[in-house]
Amino acid sequence: MNNYIYMDNLDGYKKVKICPQCGSLKINWIAGGIAGPVYKCDDCNYVGSFILEVNLKDLKKFQDEIKNDKD
């Protein structure tokens, strides 16, 4: 999991990028350029430019909300 954590220099909180569809941490940058980055989730195959960056301490809460929205 540590491969996905990065430090935000502005506020010092540890943040992670997660998939907006399934909440997975397995989100990878696959393309980018003038239009901005495009990401792909390895778990649900979501592809898009919109991802969530959340504080590590709030990760479980966001993942639970995403899971509950699917049910």
C-alpha cells in the first residue's frame, strides 16, 4: 500500500489516489498531455480523468461510501 501514498507539501497530510467507481488504490496513470492525465483502475477497469485524492485517515470512509452507493 505504501507505493500509493504521497505527501502533500501544502498541508503535510498523507493522501492517496483512489478510483471513483470502486474505491481501489490500484489506479494508474496511462496517458496525459494537453488535455490532462487519464487514469485506469486495475480492479474495475474504470478509465477517465476524474479520480479522488483523499487523506489517508479518511480512506476507509470514502471506500465505504462508494461501496454503499453501489448497493
